[in-house]
Amino acid sequence: MDDFEKRDNQEIYSKKIRAGKRTYFFDVKSTKANDYFITITESKKRFEDGTFIKHKIFLYKEDFNKFTEALVNTVDYVKTELMPEYNFDEFTREDYRSEGGSYE
């Protein structure tokens, strides 16, 4: 844990998403000055030794709108221009069922 995380790690909210061999964490954290930022962490287990490799992005409030717009535009481009025939909803159904949900 670096010095920044030690100083500014008051967790306010967390959302975990399992995605195949990876897990993503979306966390809202606060600073001592009562400011907020988001960390997005990708965690993937290494099969060689069982340790987890983590990659983290820090997203600050002044970048929320730009980041959201770029992400939505990029995903929409893949869905509409590159893979328009693909059914992306099939993953939503599988994830829902694997967490004990039912569509009946």
C-alpha cells in the first residue's frame, strides 16, 4: 500500500463484479478533507503461485464526466459498429443466475 492509499483510504461504498477469471472492485473513498474519489481495481489470480495481481485506477471527481462519456462511447462503438449481431445480454443472465437469481 502506497502512502497515498494510507492517507486517503476511508471507504464509503464498494461494488464487486466477478467476471470470469477476473474480479473488479469499484470503490468510493474519501480523503481527510472530505473529498471523494473512485478506485477501480482489477484482480486476477496467478495460477503459478496463487497470488493475486491487482491493477488500480484512481478516478477523481473532476474527471468523472469525461471518463463516463469515454467509457459509454467506447462500449457503444463495440456493440453497434464492431459486434452488432452479438447478444451482450447473455452475460447478464448468466451472472444473475450464478448469484442465485431466477427469471421465473
